[in-house]
Amino acid sequence: MKIAVSADDRNSIHKGHFGDAPQYLIYRFKNGTLTFEEERKNPLFDKDSVTHGKVRQIVQNLQDCDVLLGRGFGKQSLIKLNEFNKVAWLVRFNSIDRFEDAMTKKETSAIHRFSPQLEKFQPLRAEDLG
């Protein structure tokens, strides 16, 4: 699976909504191994505005990613992400290193997965990682 992490830089997960991040760090998680692939600029990023209502454009930029991980998502965005077959993961920590460590060790208790059926976030389970 490919994971797009909303980021301010290579060290910190963006604090605001996923779509407002200046860039995304793209990872591949396969056979229990997490591999960094690339930094991808957010073409909609404008530090003086927000990207509310632009889910389609954000998804187009990240169409090869299965999971979108961030520290914040708008409720309507979460519903639309499901329509595009994207999964939202929520974290409350800001460290990219902590994300990488959690994925490598499959310590997923600090990561939550949005459930469209329940319309809320649920703790991510190790078996969700495949």
C-alpha cells in the first residue's frame, strides 16, 4: 500500500487539515517494510488560504496512494475520500520519525483509521496493514 503523509517538512506532520499541507511524503508499505519514495508538493498549497472543498484536486495529485495520513480532516472531506476509495488515517503526534517507527514495528495504537460505516475514527489494527 502507498501512504501519503501530510507534512510541513521531512520531520513534521502538518498540524492542520490534510489538504492544507505544503507537501506530502509518499511511502510504500509492503511485506512489513516501510520505504520512503518521494516528496510531492501540494499544487494547491497557498500559505495564505485554505483548500476546503478541493478534495477532487487533492486526490488527483495523490491518485496512486491508498492511504492519506494527517493530523486533521474535514468531515465532508472524509466522506468524499471514501467515494474515491481512499482511506484516511489520523494521528495526534507530529513526528515523521514516530510514524516511521510505528509502521516498522506495527505499533499502530496511535494511528486511527476512518470508518465510513460508523462515520468515526477507529484504532488501526496491525492486521489492517496486511
